Amino acid sequence: MDQVDEPMLEPRGPLSDEATQFRLLLDSVTDYAIYMLDPDGYVKTWNPGGQRIKGYSPQDIVGTHFSRFYTPEDVAAGLPQRGLEAARNDGRFSAEGWRLRKDGTRFFASVVIDPIWVGDELVGYAKVTRDITERVQAQQRLREAEASLLQAQKMEAIGKLTLGLAHDFNNLLGVVINALELITMRISHDPRLTRNVEAALRAAERGALLTRQLLTFGRGQNLTPQPHDLNRLILELADLMRRSCPENIELRFDLAPGLPVLQVDRSQLEAAILNMVINSRDAMPDGGEILIRTRRAHTAIPAATEHAAQDMVCVSVQDTGTGIPQELQQRVFEPFFTTKDIGKGSGLGLSQIFGFALQSGGFASLDSEPGNGTTVYVHLPVGSTSE
Ligand SMILES: Nc1ncnc2c1ncn2[C@@H]1O[C@H](COP(=O)(O)OP(=O)(O)OP(=O)(O)O)[C@@H](O)[C@H]1O
Ligand SMILES: [Mg+2]
């Protein structure tokens, strides 16, 4: 049987009149706040999208000024008015920024304002707002993950380079030191020569110390992990820490009781804690407070590929010093990065901490705000042995 084409029928019922069609359209949109403002910026209409995104019902909002969607800072800066002026003068205004919901929470909005003209008369504005908070937050998380991966790769590369160099230098300096010691024995009759050779020996030994710190950063140190009670180790170091600090620096301890025993290399752990305390001391030329804290922690190693949380113990050193500028916070762990004068610091303290923590199966991190002090954390795994 032949199909007979039905003639296109004019829609009947609610869709028959244009104004109703338009209202139904706006009422069905819930992902966009679409509404009208009068020429002075007062809300004239409101749709369910506006209600969903901003939390206001039509009764709450119609007749009030649209600047209430803006943060107090933006209102003070005249942003709402500027948006309307730009739309009127340029024919359109679009922007992205933080806006307020009825309950006071903030969302990241993508906003478009179009002027509505009837002939030469401006009768109001059409405003479309979209909530893009999730997208912005996802982008931010992605950027952070990329940055921390890049940093981890960079530290890994510097570590490998350092390790190769430090090994070679250590061997070379070993030869130099042995030869100098032999020479010292032979020339004991000549005091001037002896002094020169002793100076050379001291310099070579200092060089050997530096290369050992570099080996630690490159995770090439021979660690001898043994069971240690972290709190006891800290208390045994307390005297040395106090002697390293002037009187205007107060040392405080907050040691969690009942911490599990750690399998760690004692001398490296002691060096790490002392390095942290000395850094804090140097950051407080006018005095202040250093808080040494131990805690249990259940956390994952940030740079690890598999992010399983594990039992750790954390020792942290917090100070009330200068703090570290945001842009330097990752660089400070790199070997030879120092802001101290020549002869005051070699930039190997935090590298030692970084390498030791990693080689022990943990990690080092820091929290700092310029002017508000710094906290350096060393997380060490419970019950595991170092590589
Ligand atoms: N607690 C802290 N407060 C402020 N800045 C710090 C702190 N700890 C480290 N820094 C910054 O990080 C840099 C690197 O520290 P790191 O311990 O690696 O080297 P250094 O202290 O300069 O020298 P070294 O420890 O080898 O004597 C320091 O020069 C300093 O700028
Ligand atoms: Mg240091």
C-alpha cells in the first residue's frame, strides 16, 4: 500500500503560541541560568537553571539587583556595573569568575551578557550563566598532577647524574686523601710543608663530606637500617639541637607516645633532623620557636605510581621563621640550591633529607608561607627496611 504523506500540521496546544514556546524552552533549561535584567541591572525573569545553579527561587530574586551574585571584592571593584556597560557599549560581554550562591558558597561561572534593544531604546539585558566549577577544578588537579610528576622526574634525573659524579669524586678524593696522608708522614721535619699538606687534607676531607651528602641525595648511600625508637633518638639529640641554636630560639617537643619502632639508618636520620633544625635556626635571625613533632600517619608516597596508603611515622620540624617563597618551595630540595651567603650554606641539607627519606621508603615534604614559618616533614614507613 502506498504511504500517503500526511501534510505537516501546525502544532496545537501549548506549543501553538510563540510566547508559551519560549517560556517552556527556558523552563526546561536547568544547566544554564538564563534571565533578564532591566537596564539598571535588576532581575526581571528567572529560570530553573538559575534556581539550580544559584539556589534562589524566582520569589527570592526577581526585583533584586544582580550584583548580589558577585563577591564583595568584585562588587567593591565595580565589576557588575562594568559588565553592563561593556555589554551596552560593545554589544556583548563575556567573562569567567567566582560568583556567590544563595547559601554563600562560591562557584566558578562562565557569564555572557547581551543588551536588548528595541529600536534605539535599551530595554534590558539577557544574561546567561553556566557553572563550570567542576571543569576548572579538574583542570587545576590535572595541572598539579602534571607539575608534581615533572618535579619527581626532574629530581630523579638530577639524582642519577649526581650519583654518578659523586661516586667518581669519592673515589678520586679517596686517592688524594691517601696520598696526602702518606706525604704528611714523610715530611714531618718540615713545618711549612706540613701546614700546606694539612690544609690540602682538610679541603679534600671537606670535599669527601660533600660527595657523601650528594650520594645520599642520589640514594647511593650505604644505609644500615636498625630498629630505633624515634622519640628516644630525638630526645638524645635534644642537647645537640639546643647547643646549635642561640638563646632567643625556643625548642619545643611534641612527641606522640607509643610510636612503632622504625628500621632506619640512625646517623642519616640524626643528620636529617639536625639539618631541619639548623635550617629553622637560620630562618629565624631574630629568634623564634622550633617545634619538633612526631606522629603516626597513614598516607601514600606522593610521587609513587601506585598510590596505596601505608602506615608511616612522621617527624616534622616547624619554625616561626621567614618562610619560603612559593616559587622556590620545590627547588629547595635540589642539591646546591641555597639562598645563603657563600660559606654559610652549601645547599645540601634538604637534599640529604630528600634522598634519605626516599631511600628509606618514605618521602620528604614541606609546608611554608612567606612570613609565617616553615614545616618540613619526613615520613618514614613502619616495619619496612631500607633498600
Ligand atoms: N626552615 C626554613 N625556613 C626558610 N627557608 C628554608 C628553610 N629550610 C630551608 N630553607 C631554604 O632552602 C634552602 C636550601 O636548604 P638546604 O638545607 O638544602 O641548604 P642550606 O641550608 O642553604 O645549606 P646547607 O644545609 O648545605 O648548609 C636554604 O638556603 C633556604 O633558602
Ligand atoms: Mg640547610
